[in-house]
Amino acid sequence: MSPNAAEHAFIRTRARAADCRRCELWERATQTVFGEGPVPAPLMLVGEQPGDKEDIEGHPFVGPAGGILADALEVAGIDREAAFVTNVVKHFRWRPSPNGKRRLHERPTRANVTACHVWIERELELVQPEVLVAMGATAADALLGKGISVTRDHGRPLQSALAPTTLVTIHPSAVLRARDDREAMYDGFVADLRVASKALGARG
């Protein structure tokens, strides 16, 4: 498929996803948050689900975790605008805070991930990444199966039919949640992204 044809197919797919009712999450979410970036793209970054700000604005990784990701990509020498970013679940799963003033993230269920898998499969088909990075356990499990451990396997190329180079790393939100070891966790995240950067350079 030519880049032009892939881009047009992506636009059509995104429009279909906007009306997705494959699981219950659409009922409480503001909107579907589909992936964004060039199609095709050399690098595809996949997280868990949109957060509160992403749900409101309709774009992936524009909240606090997105800020961590953007900073880490820059330090790792990766152009954020050249990467396609998305999530395995396209609607925000949340619960109200005790005072009802905030929407708190809830991890999507396996049924949510399974229902949404058709969209990530289509994104992979159209983006055709040279390097695929699954960020966090939910994304790693959805894309690569239960045998993968982010703690054990992060930062090393894994065998996968999804892309020539496939990696797992932490989700950038883990850096935000970290306490005493935040700096070390961020440095580890950057180190994993540098592996992706090196793979991109080798293929470029």
C-alpha cells in the first residue's frame, strides 16, 4: 500500500472508530482517542489507554504522561513528530474520586482490551513500523502475550511478527507515580528509548 493510500485508509478507520461501541467504555468516555502521527511511520509507541486530558482533548499523550514521554524521546534523540503514538484501548476507563471532583484512572479490563484489539491491529497494518515499543504491562500483554515481563524484558529486542524490532518498556505514567526512585526510573525509560533510537538509525 502506498503512503497516500495508507493515510486515506487510516482516516477512514479513525472515522469508524469514533463510533465504536464494542465495549461499555464509550458510555462514560468523552470520545474515542485514536492514534496520531505519520502513516506509515518508522516508530510506533503504544500505551494503555487515554487519560483524563486525552479523553477531553481527543489526542493521545497530551497529559502529564505525554509530557514525560516527549521529554524522554528528546533526550533519547527521537523526533516525537516522526513517531506514531496510540493506545491499545481507545476510551478512558475511570472512576470518580471520593469527593467527585476528579476522574481517576482505572486499568482497562481484559474484555476492554480484547474488544479494542481490532483497532490496534488496523493501526499496525497501516503504520507498518520498523520499530514498535509497547509501553507498560497492558500494552505488552495485548501485543505480545502473557509471556512478556516489562521488568525482565525491557530494553532488549524481542521476537515478534509485528515489526522488525519490537521492545517493551515502562509506561511514562510509572515515572509520575514513582517516589524515591523517580530519577532512576526516568533514566531507565530513556535508556530503553535509546535502544529504539539505535534500531531506527541502523535501519535508516
